[in-house]
Amino acid sequence: MKKILMVEDEVNISDFVKLELEYEGYDVCIKSDGREGLKEALEKDYDLIILDIMLPSMNGFEICRRLKKEKTTPVIMLSAKDSVMDKVNGLQIGADDYIAKPFAIEELLARIEAVIRRVNNSNDYIVKFKDITIDKNSRTVKKNNEEINLTNKEYELLMLLIDNKDKVVSRDEILHHVWGYDVDLETNVTDVYIRYLRMKLNQDDKDDKEEYIKTIRSVGYIMRS
């Protein structure tokens, strides 16, 4: 059963939408306060969030902005104004769709189904490791929703280690799969690129700590989940 969180302070709207969504087979949670809604969204996993813009204690834009820094949960924003700028602002901070009040429940249901379907289809191309998210289609790497710029070799090295997570990958395997070198070639290129990759993942160009990539002395490297 798909779980939906709705953050909406107009009781007549939230009660009506909850009733209709539950009839369609969704599990629905309602929060009427902005801060409570953000707390709920961060602490629990939902398949989709319906988020009003005008809310007590924290508006929907701020909730969406904070949420998208930590999670990739899809968001449909609601607004009493059919304003182009509201739509633009919502989409720029990570909202997946926008619908103006008043709306027909059939339209909301169609938007929900479309967003969930789009997310499910894209999940085949999304790889996650701890707080790192990789989009294999665009070859983009993000940490806490902030993009990390990797070279092609750094990206290929990262994917090799993640595809073999919890397994030690030897230096010879790395050379063969990332550079295509013969396994008997003596070079420290693997160690150099591991250091580059660590620095970027740690987001500190002076930091070579093993937070993500562990060294197995005399053997190779491993990324443990």
C-alpha cells in the first residue's frame, strides 16, 4: 500500500482528500502544522507528500527546501493562487508537481499516479549508498542533494566499488575495469584516484579519511553498507 503524507491546515480539504485517497487504496497521514509536517516527512518514509504552501509555523516552500536536502520523496505542492511565480519557486526548490486550489479530486488523483509512476520508473536508474545518490542516466552524483563533480574515471571507479559494495575490489580489478590495463602493470594510479574520490565524497579537498571507501591493506578497497 502506497503511503501519502498530506500537510494541509484546511480541515475540509484534508478530510475530503484523505477520504478519497483511502478509497483509492492509499494509506494517508494528515498534518496541519508546517513544522510538524516537516518532522513527520523527515522521520518516516512516504511514497509521496502533498504539501500546501500557506501553513502555520512554516510555509510549504521552506518545508520542501529542507526536505529535499535530506530525502528524495516526491512532492506535489498545493496553492490557493494559480501564480506562475509560485509554480516556478516550487519547482526550483525540488517540487515534482504543482496544483492550484480549488482542484477536482480526479485531477489530484491523476497527478499522484503520474508522479509515483515516474518515480518508480526512474528508480531503476537511481543508486543509493548512505547519503550518496547516483543517477546512472545522467551520471550525476549527489551527497545530501548537493551535486559532486566527478571526472569520468572517478565516476567509473565509484560505480565499480558501489556495484561491488561489501566486497573487496583489488587494485588489479580496478585497473582492468576502469583503465583496461593489464593486471601486471605496476602503477599507483588506483591509489591516486581513490584519494581524489575520497576528497570529493568527503567534500573537503584536504580530507582523505575513509568514511566511504575503506582500504584493505595489500589487497584493495571496499565500500561497506
